[in-house]
Amino acid sequence: MLPSSVEFVPDGSTLATDPQLLYFTSGTTSKPKLVLHSQQSYPVGHLSTMYWLGLQPGDVHWNISSAGWAKHAWSCFFAPWNAGATVFIYNYSRFAAASILETLVRCSVTTLCAPPTVWRMLIQEDLGKYPVKVRELIGAGEPLNPEVIDQVKAAWGITLRDGFGQTETTAQVGNSPGQTVKLGSMGRPMPGYQVRLVDVDGQVSDEGEICLMLSPRPLGLMISYDDDPEKTAEVMRDGFYHTGDTASVDADGYITYVGRADDVFKASDYRISPFELESVLIEHEAVAEAAVVPSPDPLRLAVPKAFLTLRAGYEPGRELARDIFVFLRSRLSPYKRVRRLEFGELPKTISGKIRRVELRKGEQGRDRAATTRGEFEYYEEDFEF
């Protein structure tokens, strides 16, 4: 057997625009798509993610994300690597909020990034009992409800910062360290991205689809959807990359997430944002997670219906349903109010994102008269107020 050479001779030059990585999207609204990234889009593009996370040399950074998803590459490799920070990995077979919090303290983690599903589970613990040493707290994957941010701030005195990006990109929008955080807003555009909101007529507006200008093309943007030129052309049209997510922007440039374009719906001709209603629902002491979708109605065409997962210690039933309806009546305008509730587990992707599309399809198949109901399904008109 001949000895191996100690010299490495490349087969050829590697260009910045050559392929490097393939990742599947999480598939919240459709089948997962295979995303192709270049030698520059993640290694260089994730400078925006490093900036959003607030990573510094010497940090001990913990990102709670399963390997195989793009967010794992974001925060378990590229962003801390660019910053010269330590990547902290904690291997566990089953998620337990108390164990996560104990590890956070024991290992002196300085920066923590976790999806909203994890944060909603963590705040069910007494956070004040854990003397954390963290400097930066970040949420990613889905919008952060203001109630979650408030509870973390009350316990630890640290503002949990939100942000927005996709498998197809790096961090596009975020609340960067030191920036004033407006509750409900996911922040402002990150360096390297020119973000515009485009309405249904293709015009830049203060509310519409989140789009990225392609001139100049962002370094953090994917090459394409692998072997799908039609889908690639669909999202790379009219000088923009179209994210499929909708938002609004205020006079200070703060962008507030509305929802996936497919998730926003009309009830009695009013435009309804599921995220807005879900944020109110989880303020109720019994509600751990919520997903709102349109439910067919003979009079209003559709009404908001909430699917709810309860916190430990609460049981589904008529009395709790009435209490939640009363709670909502004091916090929402009549045209926004949730008219139906159903208790149960929420369908999720492998990466933990709620699949509202699955719930929506289930409701679309129902009779508008809604003569049949689930075991733990309740209507507002069932009660006297």
C-alpha cells in the first residue's frame, strides 16, 4: 500500500458562487423545498446573523435547534464561527424545561437562541429561580408573542429579541443589541439586505409581502431551489426575492410580522392576522400555545377559530372555554374576536413550527352549518355573557 501524500491538491478552483450546502425548508405551508446555497451565501451571509445575535469573541453560545435544519447551521456553526465564540451543545433525549434552565446556569452560557415553542415551554417554569449569566436572549423560527417577552424580562431583566429569516437566506430582519425593542415588532432590516413590503399590485407599500431587492443581490440569498427552475423563477421575479410572508412597517422602519401569505384571511370582510389573535390568547393563564385559522360560517363566510394547547394543571372543558371567551371579549374588537375554540395538540413540523395549513384544510372540509363538532370544541354563541 502506497503512503498517502501530505500535500493537498485541489481538483480545481472553488468559486464563491459555487454550490456548498443543500437544506430542506421546514414545510409549514407546503411540501419542503430543497434550497441550494453557495460558498459565500452562508459563510459570508451569516455576518448579518452574527450581528443580530450579538455574538462576541469568547461568548458561550447555545442554539436550541435540531441538526439538519438550516437554523442549526446559522447559530451552531457559521455565526459563532465568524464571531470567534464557543458553540455550546447539550445532548438530550427528551426536552425538559427545568433541565434546560439548570444547564444554562451550570455551564455559564452567555447567549441563548431558541424557537418560540421552546420559550413558551420555558416560561411555564419559575424563571426567577435560575441565576443565569446570559447577556443576549434571542428567539427565531416563528414570531415571538409579547407575553413571552414580558415574562422573560420580568424574571431576568433581559429583553428577549426577535428576528426573521428563512432557510433561503440568513437573518434578514431583527432587533439587534442596543436597539429599542418595540413589542410585537421583529425589528429592522439587517446589514446586507434591502427589505421592501410589496402589495398585491406589485407596489412598495407600508404593508405587504416581505421582499428583498435583487439589485444588488444579497450575499446571504440562496442560489436557487435545487432542480426546480419554475419555483425559483416564481420567487425571483420583478426585481425582488419574494419571501411569502407578510408584514407592516412603521415610520421608524420597524417591521411587524403579520403572517404567511396563505395564513391571513378575511372574516365579515375584515382582514384577520392569526398571529395578532394568538398573541392575545397565550396571555390567558391556561393557554400554552394557540393557532388561529378561518372556520366556515353561514353568515360571515368565515370566523376565527382557535386551536389551543393547555398548560400543565388545566383540563379542557366548557367552563374553561367560557372563561377564555370572556377574556377575549375584554381584549379584542368584536370583528377580531375568536368565535370558536377547540382544545388539543397542535400539528407541527419536525422543526417545531405550527402547521396552520393542516388545521386550515381540516376546517375547509367542514359544512358551513357546522352540525358536527369535536369532543372539546366550543362556540361563543353557546354561552351567555
